[in-house]
Amino acid sequence: MNKKVAFYTLGCKLNYSETSTLGRLFSNAGFDTVDFTNTPDVYVINTCSVTDHADKKCRKVVNEALKVSPNAYITIVGCYAQLKPKEIAEIPGVDMVLGAAEKFQIIDHITDLTKNPKTLIYNQPVTAANEFIPAHSFGDRTRTFLKVQDGCDYSCSFCTIPLARGASRSDTIGNVIEQAKQIAASGVKEIVLTGVNLGDFGIINGKRETKFFDLVKALDEVEGIDRIRISSIEPNLLTDEIIEFVAASKRFVPHFHIPLQSGSNKILSLMRRRYKRELYVDRVAKIKQLMPNCCIGVDVIVGFPDETREDFIDTYNFLNELNIAYLHVFTYSERENTLAAEMSGVVPGSTRADRSKMLHILSDKKRRAFYDTQLGRTEEVLFEGDIKEGFMHGFTRNYVKVKTKYDPVLVNELKTVYLTQISPDGDVEITEGQEILVH
């Protein structure tokens, strides 16, 4: 019988795409991929380092893995593994830690599944992670996360990603198009483009060879893919030409996720972001001018050092007035080896929590207001295969989330629906008489 491997992924869409690539490496080596609870011989835990809870999450997953399969060989990869390999090595039960330059050589390193008393660490300086490794998620019949860029050359004062993933680097347009064609041939209807700094696409072997807009134009010609979604793009890299192209595109959907981080220019400067809030206003206005029904999501951080009550209220009011659809709210946490960790004006944890709660409430309000504007519209929904309490869900092109009673015939199907009403708990009815629930 083949050895069994199970994967657990923490963090972003990019991590999910890379976990799938690791899965294919194990498959090629003769392993069978199984569920977490199916007593695997090997666990691979792909970690994140965005918040200060990485160690707690990693430790908990390891503990749960050992309860399921006490003799399993446990390997930790990902951003946390690059940043703090020795800390991970102290977690009981961890057998191997692989850094950013080593994780895709995982099969070469797993030569013996015997558990040793001392954890093996393979972790070069992040500068060694200078090769772009293609990746895309696999297993979801509806949507695939396609990695086209990795690393970051920005130096935001709060962020450890450049330390964990290295310099900005990209795939070639030709390779991306070939992967997109393969994905289309598999029956997947939607591609989500992912990267650490997606809008910086085009740096190959340390030199800028092309730009993100060139990739967008090329992908729009790939037959067999109904939808292409941009996962996240910095406001200073979201150009007029990109917005104008998406507005007229055959495949790119009217949905942008644009990190803001703060609505205060003072805080943006302390964060070492590459724009002011005025540019953000301009980007939102441009999008809404050309795509009035476009869904716009926003990343925002609360509790950054020296964020006064006035700065936070400035951010709150700024977001409240913006024509956006939802927020991803992050509570600032100190990260070692970042400029922000050494800054004065530390915001108390309870204040951070209060501010986070306020913005989560604002996000709910914004999402409901956006859904209200969609009533009376005919939209195409791509239904997904997950089942929860007898229901399945799907998304419109502009990212309105809907759900209906599970029907296996609907999985990975595009269905045109008429959005008629949002009930108090978020339900929407459509003209065919089929009930669609929005949340």
C-alpha cells in the first residue's frame, strides 16, 4: 500500500495554491493524499506569519495531528517556517522544518519517515528563494487559485512577507497562459489570480520584463474560462488601463480587492505605504464610473502604533463615505524584525479590539448596502459544491454570495437568476421560484 499524506493550510490563497502543488509532488512520488483524520503517515502543515498567532495555530494543528496519528512524520513549511524555524523545532512532534527555498524540494528531504528526537531544519536565508515556482490549487471543480507572482520589494513597516518570501518575482506570461488552458480543460470555470504583490507582476530574474496589464490582456483571450478574478491589488498599481480593460472584458469580473490599511495619511506614512488616501478615493471613483455595480473590498489595519482616537475616527469616516462593499479587518500585531515593532505610541490591546469591532460592524453595514443596490438585477451565479446544513452557495460575477438548497445538478454550473428581495436574515428570492439566500 502507498504511504498516506495529509495537508493543512494556514493563511492566504497563495498558500492554498502552493499546498496543491506540494500535493502533486507527493502524488508523483507515490503517496496517496488523504483527509487530516485518515491516519496519514505524513502531515505537511503550510503556515502563515501575518499575525502573531502563527505559533499558537501551528502548535495546535501539530497537537491535533499527533492525536489522530501519533507516529506520523510532521513537516512544517511556509512563511512561519522561514521566519522562525528554531521556534517551530521546539514544538513536540515536529520532525522537519523547510524554509522558503526548500519547501518545493520536500520529497528530496523526506527520505526516511522515522521520527527522530531532534527536528531537522533546512532553512537558507530568504535571498536564496529567488526562483519562481508555479502553483495552482487543485480539487475544487469550480474555482482555481493560480499563482502568477511571489515575493515583494515593498518595505511596509508592519510586514514580514519580504523576510518570509523574498524579492518580487513572476512567472512568464507564456507559462501562465499554458496553466490557464490546462485549468480550463479540467472543467474549472473560474480562475483567481494570486500573488504576494500581484500588481507587481513582470519581474523575471531580477529584471522587469513585462507588466500586470500585459498578463490581463493575454488571459482574457484564453478560451474555456468563464471568469477571471483578481485576488488583491495595491491601489498604486491599479492603473486606469487595468480598470478600463476589466470594465470591457470578456472574462475579468467586476470585483476588486484593494488594500487600504488606513484612512489616515499620517498612519499611511508611518506604515510606509506608497500612496495617500486621495489616490484611493480616485481609484474607487474610477471603478464606479465605469462599473457602477462593481464590488470593491478593502483591507484595513486597526491599532497601528501612534494611531490616536482621532486617526481611527478619520479612518472610520473615510471608509463610511467610500462606495465600497466590504472590509477585511486586521488587528495590528507586533512582528519581530519590522520597523513598526520598534515604534512608540503602542495602542492598548483592548483599544485595538474595540476598533476592530467597530469596523466589523461597518463592514456588515457596507455589505448589506451593496446587496441592496443589486436587487432587481439579473445576475449569473456560479454554484459551488460545498454542502452545509443542506444548502450550497455560489457567487455572482460581482461577488454577491448566494445560497440555495443543495442540488447536485447545480454544482459548477452557471445559472441566471433574478435578485428580488433581501429578507431580514439575508434571503433573496428569484423569479423562477427558487429561493436564493444571500450572506
